[in-house]
Amino acid sequence: MAKIRPFCALRYNREKIPDLSQVVCPPYDVINPSAQEYYRRLSPYNMIHLILGKDVAGEDKYQRAAANFNSWIKERILVADSAPAVYFYNQQFNVRGELKNRLGFIALLRLEDKENKIFPHEHTRLEPKEDRLRLLRRVKANLSPIFVLFSDRKRVIRRTYEQYISDAAPVINVTDAEKVSHKIWKLDCEKALNMLQAQMGDENIFIADGHHRYEVASAFRDKMNKRLARPQPQADYNYILAYFTNIESKGLTIFPIHRLVKRVNDFKIEKFKEAAKEYFDIQEVKEKSRFFFLMEIAGVRENTLGMYKDGKFYLLRLKNLKILDSEISDKPREYRSLDVTILNYIIFKRILGLDPESKDKIIFTPDSNELIAQVDASKSSIGFLLNPVKIDRLVSIARGGERMPTKSTYFYPKVPAGLVINKLETSRKDR
């Protein structure tokens, strides 16, 4: 069940910030170091100064983020809407030359409790959760929404949009650095909000992006309830800012997250192929475009991984999925049949002797061109390429209570930080 509620969003004051493209940025976990500098230079009010503060010796970057946040509110850089609302949101973007649209809405989502179940799909890491918890405790705000999915068979999103919003002008209209268009409309009609809340009450919610922030918000709620004499079920810390969209939407786009293995100085391709042929049929492909075409076609019916090394591409077609049955017999078939599972257990663990979660040895990227360029730049690196996870597989695994390996999916486009903010009115005693 999904319990949602409207909120009074903090938004950039257009009188002081006329160009929103200067102040929005991607979520914290997809901004690489060079992009961090780009966004920091754009504006002293760019959201990156809050969500991903620069490390400065002798300074607490979380306290600095809180000081900036409170200063921006005091200076009216950020201003709050006067009435609670749900914010309808459309993204328009290109994938391989095809124009797509993804429509949804932003509201507060009640965190999982005894009355409502939320389904995550990916494992999380401790370090990012510690980082986000420090930020939340200092800033006391959801600075960007998590990204959730539900099966909109009742056409809640489309019908509400057509009935209440389609003829209105957006309150936010911005195009980001990736040429993605973002339009937001404010819905504060009480009748419409009541209807939306009622219709969402029966929906199952699946987390697409924002697992770390969701778990941190849950930990913060538990911490607050512990401090109080009795739980406050309507307190703001029971909710998290979330973007909702239809799981069956044609605009729902999932990219794979590829792996670059670095510092493999003793790697010999022939030795690798000899070990891998026990599990895979291996095909060398010289042309990049043909490689990606063959990989995509093969991935429709069979488990196929890609590898790039020394300017050559290789297709690795799994011979038999039963290979993993004894290795991870405690996991359901849907989990065992994930390409990323096969990569982790057979390639990384068995053949290369690597920990799939090693931050020192493995770099994650959804950009295949970036991966290839990095492999070309380092003779001791190997690139492994994946096909995207299908949405029905994600739902099946999440419903079964399992979680995919870390960095299994990359939902595109991301929801930027800085469009709307949810400021918590929680007591300051927990600092």
C-alpha cells in the first residue's frame, strides 16, 4: 500500500534565480569528479553545494551544507509554496534518436511500516548511507526525491494530469546539461489531492533509484521515534520525498551499468579464454557497432556478457544457466539468471578471483563509450559490458524479497536535485 501526502515545496525563487539550469544538478551518486567541478562553477547556489559539498581540510562539509541551506532560505533564494501540493512532472528526452516522455508526480511517500510495504530491488553500501545520514541530520531536508515505480493500471497519473493540469502553465520549465527537458506543474486542488491519495492507497511501490536515501530516512525515523516518549505517526520524518511514475510507461528507460576492472597486470587473454570456455561460448567481434548489435540481439533469449580488451570485443554466451544452481542455491531462479549475477559469480569470483564489490578494483559506469576509452587508456584494465535488466525481472525479484547486486540498474533520465525540496520541521535536538 502507498500512503502519500502533499507538501509545501521549497523552490528556487525565480526573481533571484531566473535560469534554473544554473542551479539544478544530477543526484549525488552519479556525479563524477570532473562534473562536480562543472556544477560548482555554474553558480554559488547550485544544489551540488548542498548535496555533494567539497572536502576542505578542517571543515565539516555537512555543517557547511546546513549553513548554506539556511542562508539561502533567509536570503529568499529558496522560498516555500504557501499551500500543500503534489507536483506533476514530465521529462522529455532522447534515447538513440527516439524522443521519449515520462510523466509522473512528486509527493511525500510514507516510509515502510506495519501498514505499508515498500519493495527495494538493489543492495546498498554502508559508506554512502553514513554520508547521507550525516547530511540529513544537519540539513533536515529531502534535497532531491527518490525515484519509485507503481503499476498504474487505473491510469491515475494520466487521468489526473488530463483533468487538472494539461491546460496549465508549468511552474518549472528547465533543460539540463544532458538536454533533458523538465516541466513541473503544481496541483493544490483539495478535491484532486484527496482523490489522488485515495487511488494510490492500493498500489505497491518499488524503489528504482534512491535506495541509500530511503534506508537513511528510515533509520532517521527510527532514531527520532526512539528519542520521543511516544511515536508521532504524522510527523514529517515518517515520510520521504519521492517521484512516482508508471512501471509500464513507454518512457521508462533502464540502462545497464558496466564494469571496468583495473590493475589486472597479469591478465592474459588466451589464459582467460581457456578458463572461460568451460562456462561460455566465446566470439570475437572486431567492429564496435556490430558487437553492440549482436550483444543486444543475443540478450533477448540468452545470457550474454561483453568484454573489451586491447581494442577487441568479445561476446560471452553462457552455455547453461544451471552452472549457478549449486553456487547460489539459496537465491531464486530470477536472481541466478541475471547477467550481473553471472558476471559476479563466474567471471569475477571464479575466473579472476575478484570481489565484485571491490571499490579499489572495480569502477561502475552506464556509459559504454567511457568504459572503452578508459580501457584503451590503461593496458592493465578490462571492460565488461552488460545488457539492461528487464523491468519484469526487477519486479519479480523485489516481490520475492530479494535484492539484486549493487549497481544493477541505471534508470534514465535521473530526477535532478533542486527542482523541489522537502524541508523537515523536526526538532533540532537530534543533531
